[in-house]
Amino acid sequence: MSPRSDPDALSRPDDHIDAPERDAAPASPRQPEDGAVTQPKLGAVGWLRFAWRQLTSMRTALLLLLLLAIAAVPGSLVPQRSSDPNGVSQYFADNPDLAPVLDSFQMFDVYTSAWFSAVYLLLFVSLIGCVIPRTKHHFEALRARPPRTPARLSRLAGYTERPLVVPEPAEGTAASTGSATDAAADAAIDAAAAQLKQAGYRVERYDLRGEASVSAERGYLRETGNLVFHTALLGILVAVGIGGGFGFSGQRVVVEGQSFVNTLAAYDSFNPGRFFDDANLDPYRLELEELDAVYETQNQEAIGQPIDFTARVSVQAQDGAAEPGVVKVNEPLRVHGTDVYLLGNGYAPTITVRDPDGEVVFTDSVPFLPQDANLTSIGVVKVPDGLADQLGMVGFLYPTQTTLPSGAYTSSYPDLVFPVLTLNVYQGDLGIDDGVPTSVYTLDPSSMEQLTGGSTGVDSIELMPGETVDLPNGLGSITFENADPDAAADDYSTSVSRFASFDIHNDPSQGWVLVFAVLILAGLLVSLFVPRRRMWVKAARRPDGTVVLEYAGLARGEDPGLEDAVAAFADKHAGGPPQPAKRNPST
């Protein structure tokens, strides 16, 4: 086909693949002679703008949010220094080869690590750059008029027609047919505008080419909910950051009958925020009065499984009266701006050591750390003064002592049915005189002589509540005190004190986090269930001079109820069954 026989050919650009051949002309500076297309150079500013647009896109924000969730997973797989420092120490002891590798990747400090903070900050910047332009655009859209009515409504969803009802003129009144039809059309469009406005649409009337119409739109609340969702998500990130900077988290082990005062020196471990000031600590006193543990006793398949733990405490503020309180698992106690959580529990046998003259040189309730589900527990007793040499003991507590076929002891039930305490005694240097802090739960025997157990040929010390035995080498005696001396001789249910491990947490942004969480949920529900749609009603004039009412809608996104909504409005506005649509074949 020649260029002249193809009228569209002359309207195509010269560089179009189907463009006709023309006389050779010198190539423009932007068009190389070989016809190849050259891309413009972005430059440094262009690349920065491109990177910023990619970072602030909603797709990137969602990707970073998913990445943040994935990055938080290691925090639940390995113990964290901020919440379980003893667990970290135990992990290093159990995995001496793997733990240093994980530590080099900050796996024990996940939520303060460089890589987690990088994802957090990128998400923060991405949300800001995404929300601000969308908010500006949304406000402009709210102030804008609904769009003009399309020329061909038949192309849109839910298109339907209804006949225009023209009232008969009153008797004795002369009126032209055309004016009556125009008046009826105007009245129908005015009625449609009123009904749409009553249904919550923003309406605007148009008169184009002699055809009256109304344009209506609703559902901007969907975008509002979307913006509220993302803004509240941004608010949570800010609130968590502020709360982490000004809050603190501390752990303390408290034995029944003992108390803890909310001062910095009283914590076993303390993790302050970057901007925390210990002068803000409210010095209240918390006493553990009793720790109740309930275990399964009926189901033979789950004997000994824990059912409930309840720590009954009393809280006394400075210059105030003591008030009772209860701390349960997943039910923290809110006191003086802090949340007190029950993290763990165990037994703390009361041990008394006397010198050869019978003078007490050590007495304390020593927390023993559980090692299995039946609370076989291990603990360390250190006697630094009062004897000829420093004394250290590694003890095992069996709440319900049972002997295995191998001859070793174990516990067959976590409650106190037949409690037995065994101790291996060491004599020598405890390693605490050099001023280097050591854990109360470990004993370094490298500078000590083992006196009982192991390869010494001397049996380990074995005690039940209320019993006293002599220490080897005439060092004195040791007593396993009965915590309830008034109980019957064969009743050991209260013979050993319990301890509770509390986590005291302060987060000044908790209220804001709750508010933003509610806004996130509300915004998400609104953005999911509020449809955004447009609807048009037009009085269209046909070539034969008749006028029909055309109805059509358009949805932004998925809206399966749009066609039904258009049909329902048409029935309500015009009434009667739908008239067969007369579509233009060219459409």
C-alpha cells in the first residue's frame, strides 16, 4: 500500500515503524543517523529523584513492613539480652561455637541491632514520603467537583435505561410537547441529584449539548481510612521509638516473704532507654506474699502439667498504705506507672550454715533454677566468710525425688511431695575477692577443692526439709530449713519457699500505641468495606426526539455490588422495569 493510499500514514511520526519513506533529511541532535532511540541522561539529581520515588512508593512501604516482620523473627528464636540476660549466658554455655557467630550478627540484640534499625528507619521514611503526597492529593480531590458526565454512559458498568415520564398538561392549558419534555427531564435530574445527595453522594449538575445530567461520587471515606491506617502505622513507629527511648525494663527475682524496692540498685538486671533518667523511678515496695501453682492431677496423660500460676503481692507506695495485688501469666499488674509481669518461678530452699561452734555464718533462701518440666532445679550456695576457708556448694533440688534405674536422682512431679536436696561441697577461693562481679547462679571450681560427690569417694550431702548434717573436714553443719515448721511431719507441700521472676516494664507511650492501634484497625476496616464509586444520571435525547433516563456507574477498584446499586437507584428514581438499552453499535 502506498503512502497516499493510506491516509493514516501521513499522520504517523517519521520514526514510526510503519512510517512512509521520505526524502533523506539530516538527523536531529536527538535522533542518531542509524535510527536508534537514545535515552536522556538522568544525572545525579535524576538518580536521586528516581531513588526517592522508589523508596516512597506504597509497594516499597509494604515490602519494608514485611521485611520488618521477618527481621523480628530471630528475636523470638534466641534469647535477648534486653529481656533474658541469664538465657543469653546459658545459650553461650550450651552452644560455645554457634553463640559467638550469632552474636557477631547481633542476634542477641535484635531490636537494637544496626540491620533492624535500618529497616525500621527506611520504613519510617518510606511511610512519610508516601503518606504526605497522598494526603495532599486526597484533600484536593475532596474539594474538587465531581467529574463531567461521560458522553456515552453505555460503556460503563451497570448501564440501564428508564423511560422519562412526562406528565399530561392540565385541562385548558396549552403547552408544547418539547417544553413539557424538557421540564420533565429537568425535574427528573433535580430529583436524582436530591436522592443521590441524600444517599451520601457529592453531586454536581451539568447541562451538556442540551442534555441535563447529574454526576455523583462517594466513597472518599475509603481513601481517608487508608490514609488513617498508614498515618497510624507511622504513629506507632514513632510511639514505640519514643517509648523505647524514655522507658526501661528490669528483672528481679523475689522469694516468698521478701520484698523489692523500685530503685536502680535493687534490680538483678536493668535495661534503660537511651534517654531514661533513673531519677524518674517511683520508689514503691513490692512484696511477694505467696506464689500459688496449680498442676494437673486428673488427666493421666498430662500429670504434672502446669495449669495456673498466681503471685499474690502487696504494693506500698512511699508514705502510703500497702495494697494487695495479683500477678498472673499474661496478666500484668499495673502499679505506679510500671507493668509487673510474671516471667517464671521456681523453688528457693532456705539453707543455714553454722561454724564448728554452732554460730550461724550463712542463712538465706537461695533461688534454684528449674532444669526440666518437673522442676528438677540447680542452685549455688556461696559462704564467703565465717569459716576457715571459703565454701561453695552446687545443689540439686528434687521436688518429688525418684531414683532412675541408673541410680541417679530425678523429679517425677513438679510439686512438693517428697523433696530432697543434694549438695556437692567445694572448699577454697570463690573468686569474689578481686572485685570482679560473678553470677550468683554459677560456681567456678577451678581454684577450689571438691570435698563431696564426683570422684572424691565421699557421698554428696543429702537433706530433706528440717534436717541437719555435718560438713566434711569438721567445717561445721548445714541445715535445710523447713519453711513451714508447723506442718505435719509427712506434709511437705509448704516446706520449701518459692520464688517469682518479675519483669518490671515502663513504657510512657503505651497509651498512644493503643490509640494508634485502634486507628489502624478502624482505618483498615473502612478502607476494606467502604466502596468508592461514581454514578451518573442523564436525560438523553434520542434521534426520534424521545428522551430517556440513562443510569451508569464506575468503581475505583473491586466493587461487585456496583451494578446492583445502579439498578436499585434506577428503580427507586424512575420506577418500572428497565427499558431495553439502545446501544450505539460503534461503541
